[in-house]
Amino acid sequence: MGKFKKILSVAAACGLIGASALTMAGCSEQDGVITLRVCNWEEYIDLGGWKDDERITLDNGEEIFGVNAIYDDFTEWFNETHDYKVKVEYSTFGTNEDLYNRLSLGDVYDLVCPSDYMIMKLLAEDKIQEYSTDFESGEYATNVSPYINGIFTQYHWDKYAACYMWGTTGIVYNPEKIEDVADVSTWNILLNEDYKRQVTIKDNVRDAYFAALGIINSEKLTTQLLDSEELTNLMNATDSETITKAEDVLKRIKNNVYSFETDSGKADMVTGKVIANYQWSGDAITILDGADADGTELWYSVPDECANLWFDGWVMLKSGIDGNEKRQAAAEAFVNFLSRPKNAIRNMYYIGYTSAIAGDTVFEYLDWNYGAEDDVDTIDYDVNYFFKKDDNDGKYIIYADADNFKIDENTGEINRGRQLFAQYPPENVKSRSVVMRDFEDKLTDINQMWINVRCLDVTDISPVTIGIICGAVGLITIASLLYAFRYKLFIKYKPKNGYSKVEE
């Protein structure tokens, strides 16, 4: 039984991929070799170098082992099986905005992996190349989860994007420090003064705004039965009144939390610097694994109000593909190569996030990773929604250790758990999760709101404080004028006492 995934070292990752070249359109094809320019998130692909004790042997006899970076394995496979050669130029970005800014400045990529809202933005700007009909019969189309495929079809992304990783947002917490489970079952934990300076929140406007909407609409979300469309619209509201309310909530959160953080929350949770951390599910798994290795048991909770259902997906860019059929075929082959079940498992094991790829081999890996030993109490953890393709196939149940889940006594639903819960949320969590849309024409207003939250906003300063500041400035000004006036008098009426002359 495997119980740990490989946790990346940032330094090692940078050492392996930091030298990847920036792209120039004029250098994409030399000597008949197609240079495939791929840009992905940092630390978001298997870079190989596994140790022997990390070898995965599934119950069905299949072995999974990462020796080389997966894009190098792709290059070797492609060049052995096609009538032209390809070279992968692999680079990384840190945020969706970082990627977008690069594209705006003229960097050229063939294949990139932005998040859902950035896919929407690039689609609206007509920058994405549609996948070919050949792609519809490849590894991705064959192996993608029907649940994921249904959502991509619903949002009309299916012909333009191939899902890579997905997950939810929630709260990682230390149960020894937070005994009342009700406190970690709501976004209001970010405002809870019982945990002042002990909780962190994400330092980006979208995740922070989502949490604020959860707090603003907490009563409605927890007392009313909303259908999917109502829930989505409520958690994507960007009218002026809602933005103003969100700003107020986020300013209060700012005064209560330990920090706004981008990546430090992982280490802060493992070391115990904080006791709760607003987190993406993939990083939550890394945190839980790291804490386990350090002898600390942490948990993951999805607030009762709502969770953000997020996706990262591969899209081809028109500026890169530029009508070149061979380059597009190579880009599609790269996505299909990653969509082979064994390669999807390699990536999941290496980075801790959840692949969109389903199928029996992935389920075997899930059982290998989370199936309970024979001598413990178990719970039937149903993941059929993710794996099954038709009503006759209902075999996808993990018999997991019951101690890794908390069941609500009133509803009988699993509302908190450990790694398996974070990686494949149960039906009740899935049903209250929504996709955040692109802010579109409200982006400027929301960005200004975020500036007001993260920077000094003069409207937050009390009249008394303003009066004190103005008074101090006034006194300094008067003192300066008096000094200048006395200096001039000294020059004009300087006594003849032998001092050297001061020239005007």
C-alpha cells in the first residue's frame, strides 16, 4: 500500500526547468524538426528521478515509475512513432496573469495550461485554436472522466480545452487546535476572532472574493435549497453593491488573519505557525502528506456554504500553431500522451493534484493509495460519479479507513476528511461547488476593490486620525516658516561679534 506522494522541492524544480527557453516564432522549426513550445504551471508535471522505493505496483500487476521528465518521454515516443521529429521547449508560469502578460508582450507558445476563467478570457478574445476531429478519438477523449467531460461540454470548452487537473477550495486545519468542527465548516472562520492571527487566506483577488461571497451569502447558502444555476449566479455576482460588501468583508478579514499568502501557507501549516489555511485541494493533499511525515495529523474541510470548483486545462494558441498542421498534431499528441492512465498517475503522484483522467488503471491506483488495511473499520467511499461511463458500471467504491472521515450525525454526509476526501470530493461537496467565471467588464472594479483591501485606503482612516495627521503637518509647516523667518532676521541684524560673515 502506498500512502505518500512525492513532494517537490522548489529548488530542484527550478533547476530542472528553469533553463527552458523563452519562445520566438522564428525559431520554432529548424532542420525539419518541430519545436513544440509548451508553457505550464510551476511544479505541475512529473520531472522523473523517482527513487526505487517510490515504484508503484498495482494489484493488477501494472508498474508505474518515473525515470525521466514526462515531456522527455513524450519526445522519445513521438520521434520513434512519427515521420517527423519534435523537440519540446518547456517553460513555466506562476499565475494566470503572468501567462496572459507574457502573451500580451509577444511571447509565443503552442500549448498552455491556464485555469478555467483564463480559458474563458482567451476564448472570448479568439486566441484559442480548436482541437481537430482526430483528437476526439485519442487518449484524452477515451480516458477523461465523464463528470469532467460533462462540465467542459456544459461550458462549451470541450472543443477548445482538455482538462489537466481539477479540484475544490476549502480549509486545511489542525483538529487539535480547532476542536469545534462548526468553526471549520464555514468561510466565517476567516473572521472568527477566536483564531485571530492564526488563519491564512489566499493572496489573490479571485479566491479571496469567492470566500467573501460565501460569507456575505452564508445564511442563504446554508438555509435555502438552491439549484445549480442559482448557486452559480450567486457566487459569481459582480454588481456594485456586492463588490462594496465584499470589500468591507475582506478588510475585516485582513485585520483578523495571520496573512494573505500565495505559497507560504503550506509550510506554515506543517510547522504549526498557523492552525487553519484557505487552500486549493491539491496543495491541501501536499500539506497533509507533509504533516503526516512530520508526525502531525491535519484535515481538510469544505465550507457548508459553497466551494469553488476549479480546472486547469490544455489549450492550443492560434498565435503559436499558426495554421501549421504538424505543430497542431504534435500539440494534440502531447495532450494525449499525458492522458494515458499511467502518465496521469505519474503526474498525480508527483504533484499531488487530481487528474481529469479516469479509467480502471487510475481507480486501481486510487485503491492502492487509499484502500484500507484488513484490520481496520472501513467506509464505502463512492467515486462512481467520476469513473463510471454508464449506468451498468457501478463498481467504483473505495473501502477506506473510516478514521479518515468525519460524518455529519444529522445528515449522514461526509463533510470533512483527509487525502481521499480532498482528492475526490463526495457527492454532497460536489453538489455545492461552482465554477467562478471570468470577471469580464467588471474586472477593473474588482481589481480596484482589491487594491483598496491590500493597500492603504484613505476612506478607512477615521476623521480623528485625519485631524491628527493634518494638525501635525500644519505644526511642521508653521515651525518651518518660523525657522526661515528667524534665519532671515539673523542675517539682517547679525551682531558684530567676530563671527564669520554668512552670505545671503
